[in-house]
Amino acid sequence: MFKGYEHTVDNLSSIQINFRGIPGAITCDDPWLKMALELEEKNRVEIRVDAKEMKWVCDSSLDHKGRVPLRSSTGTWKAAFFIIAIEFSERLSYFAIATNLITYLTEVMHEDLTTAAKNVNRWAGVTTIMPLLGGFLADAYVGRFFMILLSSSIYLMGLGILTMSQFVPSLKPCGVRRCIHPRRVHELIFFIGIYLISLGTGGHKPSLESFGADQFDDDNLEERKGKMSFFNWWNAALCGGLVLGVTVVAYVQDNFNWGFANLILTVTMVITTIIFTLGKPFYRYHVPQGSPLTPILQVLVAAMMKRKLTYPSSPDLLHEAPSTRRRLLCHTNKLRFLDKACIIEDNDMSEGKKRSPWKLSTVTDVEEAKLIVNMVPIWLTSLQFGVCIAQSATFFLKQSSTMNRMMGKNFEIPPASIHALSAIGMLLCVICYEKIITPTLRRITGNERAIPILQRVGIGMIISILGMVIAAVVEKQRLIVAGKEKGGKARFLSMSVFWLAPQYLILGIGDGFTLVGLQEYFYDQVPDSMRSLGIALYLSVIGVGSFLSSFMISVVDHVTGNIGTSWFGKDLNSSRLDKFYWLLAALNGFNFGIYVLLANRHSYKNLQRNIVFQYAQLQFKRRNLQDLLILPGIQQEEED
């Protein structure tokens, strides 16, 4: 019961309070907000801001002229569609190149299977690790909008070089229609082109998704809902680009000309880059605040300097920033040695002396450093999932190229097109999760999230183990068919390529749990100043997984070659990929056990509540209006 009032918290069902005041912060010190937050924690109320009464966006963003954004003319879907368009074309180009890369390396550049797989894994690894650099530069110095423009230009350079390597006579693979070895200059130009695309992707991926999310204000109910829908449409655009890239563009690559396919990708990217630029007046921009890694380093330095100090009797005695628009974190008891960075000494807060962040950190700075340390075990145990993903872009595709891909009598499916099944599996998973699983579990458990983030990631890991087991069984069957048909005149095996459909669909469903879960985890749990880096950390799981896959191939090739026949021969029919898939399934199972132990001990980001309004109406809603609570100094009105 609130002191001085006759109404208890438990009896309060609905209250509407109008706040009309000077722009500023309403913090947890306000008595009516304390009441609201206590009710919200008991799942008895919903806090929302009436969008009609919020004319300006007060989330520290700016419009294209450096002013506080006007809500009605900036952000939301009017800006997001420009961003989604360029994401579609970037994913179209990436998957059209990535999924057919091993085919190009083996059939045009005549690399053996092992070398081609290693080159694909290295390229995929660089492509998904470069976002760490791009995300850091976008957050710290360049800004997301200009990073997107810069990386799009680099991306277009790479596509242009790949296109020229097929049309300029001196840059073509060779001077005749078919050749045994391509020209050295073509190899050089080709690898320069694809690694420029890697560099462009490094700035594009982390900045674009974060920039899209920036267009929605978390303090506004309708925009907050819009942000949730934005991620759904984002993944729809991603999967749409993937499907077209591995079907339409792959068909052009296989049946017409690689150069013509590259030209299609280049023109599409140019058009969507222009469209993205036209959206400039509608965007909301966040000014970079300098290196987000510096405060973490300052915490480590301050903690080392104060390592001999004793802990205060209460965490409330630790130093925290004064009233600020920055979101503050609650103190936690993990990694307590870092807490010494915010112990206040007499000379830290001397009158007239400016606080040195290298000697005294805030509780929020320390907690943000803890967040990064807390993420490392989750990141490490997610890498084995990235190894599984790498197989779908290498060995799975090579398997499809040896199998019967005919649909009817006249249409032959391009090898890369089978990869579309992975996107279909992911789309089915996301739709079912959003429309069926989440509403059902919310009703049963009362948990707004339905499934905790790390549990969602773990479910995908289990599914990936099943996917690798199925892949091993299917490959064993393919080898049996290949042995029976050895010496035949047929170009392909009689075994249908749709034998690969179950493993693609199952791994796609696993992606819908693990990859989307990791995306949400790294975006949500990083410090607010590291949003782009958070997306980059999620992408690095796939990148490092590709490098690990390449390393594992080398190790397994060396070990099995020394004790007998290598599992990786000159071609698929002389290899034993089924044994390699069984090995991956076993390693995934072992890794999952470690992940479960770590996830059970993991603690999530714990925010202090600090809500900023300029002119807002707070409404606390339940089922029926039973009672009203009158607080001094606040005008109360009945709900219409």
C-alpha cells in the first residue's frame, strides 16, 4: 500500500495519468512511476506512451539537418522501406556469388575439391568477420549512414570487377571456350573482386540493420511495435534475396553466362543504392560518440589501480553517473573485482576537480564491461553451429552437382538452387514461432518473451545435430548409388537431388532458432553504444565457424591420410563425407552439453528504469477500471 493513500497496488487495475511539464527525465524517484514499475513487474499493467501527444522524437537522434526529428516526417516505415530495399539487393548479390562459388572454383578455375572448399571457407570467414571492423568504425567514428554509403561503393567496385573479368578479353579465364587452367590475371582479378565484396559486406551488414532499427523509437508504443515488425520484414527481404539469388541468378550462371549474371547483380545494387540515398531526408541519425571500447579499457585500468581497496558495505556507495539520458544498468554481484573501478576515494571527487574516467568509473560502465565478458562463453560455444552452416555452402552444394537435378524432361535445377530450401525452412520456422509458438507459450507461461533467448539458441543447436545426422545418412546412400553406377555413361547419378531436401530444411529451421536468437542476443545484450558491433559479433559466429570448418578439413585430411585413406579425395565419389558429417554431429553434441552448463549460469542485462518524455501521456492498463489513485502534483483524467 502506498503511504497516505487508501488504495492498494493489488486493487489497482487501470489508471491514466497526464504529465504536462518541461522536457526532461522522469526517473524512478517519482512516486507515481515507482507505483507503475512495481505493477509492471507483476505483469499487471502495460506502460505506453500516446503517440499523438509526442510531436518530437527525444531518443538523442537527429534529422538530416542536425535537428531534433519531427515524428510525423521522419523514421518509421517511411524510412525503413528504403533500407530494406538495399538489404534485399545486397543479399541477392551475396548469395548468388556465395552459393555458386565452389562450382565456379572447381569447374571454371579447375581447383580440386579440398582446395576449393578451403577457399570458400576462407572467403566466407573473412566476409563474416569484417563486420567487426565495420561495426566498430560505424559506432565510433563514421556513423551508420555514411558507413552504408562507403561500404556500398566498395561492394559495387567488387561487383564491377567480377563483371569485367568475364567481358574484357584480356581478363577472361582463357582465350578459348574451354581450358584446363585459367589465366593468372583472371585468378588475381577474380579474388580481388570477391574480397572487395567481403570488405563492402563488412561495413554494410552491421550498419544497415542497426540503422534500420534506429528509425523506430523505443519510448513510443506504436513505433516499438513497428520495430518488432521491422525485424520480420528484414528477414523476409533477406530470404527473398537468397531465394532469387540461388534460383534465378544461379540459373543464369549455369545456363547462360557468368558475366551476364554479375551484370544483373551490379545493376540491381546500383539502383537500390540510389533508392537508399533518396531516403536521406526521412532518416533519423545517431551521432557517433567515439570508441565504445574505451570505457571498457578505462574500467580495467581503474580496477587494477584500486585492486587493493576493500569493497564498500553496500553497492549503493559505488559511484554512478548523475541524472542523464543514458540508460543506466543495475549493479550485479558477478565479476566483483571490476566493481573496484567505481569505489570512491577522497581524491576522486574533490571540489572543482574533474573526475578522471581512468581512475573512477560509473556502475554502468562497470556493468557494461561485465556484459562483454559475460558474452565470451556464449560466443565460443556458438562457433560449432557456424561450422555446420559452412557445410551448406560447400559440400552440400557439391553433392547436389553430382545428383539428378531434372524436373520433368526439360528443366534442370541449378546446383545452387537447392540452397533455397534452407531459406524456406528458416521462413517457416520464423512464421510458426511468431504466429503459433510465441502466443501459445505466452498464454501458458505468462512470459512476454515466450522462450528465453539462450533457450531459443539451444533448441537450434539440437536441431543442427539432427541435420548433420541426416546429412551423413543421405551421403552414405549417395556413395552406395555412385558405387553401383560407377563406369556408367550418365553425367549425373540417378539419385534425385531432393534427397538433400531434409537436411537443408532441418538446418534452415535450426537457423530460425539459433541465428535469429543470436542476432537478438548480441543486439540486445551489448552496451547501447555498441549496437553495430553487436550485430557484427553475431555475424562473426558464422565467419569464425567457416574458418574452423576449413581448419577441421585440413586436420581431418592430414590425420585420415596418415592412418589410411583420406576422407577428402579428388572428387566426392572418392571421399567419405558421411564420416565427416558423423564427426560434426558428435562434436555438436559435446559442444551443446557445454553450452547448456554455461547458459544456465548466464545473467542478462539488468536495466534501471529511466523514461524520457517531452510531452507525454502515460497510461496503465489492465482489464477493467476498478479504482483510481490520485497523486499530488499530477493532473488525472478519466479514460475515454
